[in-house]
Amino acid sequence: MRSRSPSQIALHLDPQTLRILVAIEDYSSFSAAAAAVNLVPSAVSRRIHELESAVGLELVKRSSR
């Protein structure tokens, strides 16, 4: 992944994305986090993927369980 400027990162780091990150940490599950923030799991996954692409780091460790 390629690192981007702080202004590009800020475009992806909005309050909703922060709520999603906190929910993922709290529930340890994309599905449970999605339910907690009233989104579908694919939207949560897409938001996190976009943020990870913007910062150039893996922020959430994914597993099949």
C-alpha cells in the first residue's frame, strides 16, 4: 500500500469511520460492528479498506472467524 498525505487521509477519517473502528474493536467482528452502527457488513468492510489504503497500513487484522 502507498502512503498518502495527511489531507488525503483526513478525507477518509470522518466521525462515522471512527465509530466503525471503535465498534470493530468493541465487538471483534465486522458483522457485529456493522449492526451496532446500522450499516451492512460490506459497507463497513469498504470503509475500513478505503481508510487502510489511505494510510498505507493494515488497521484491522482479518480472519475467517
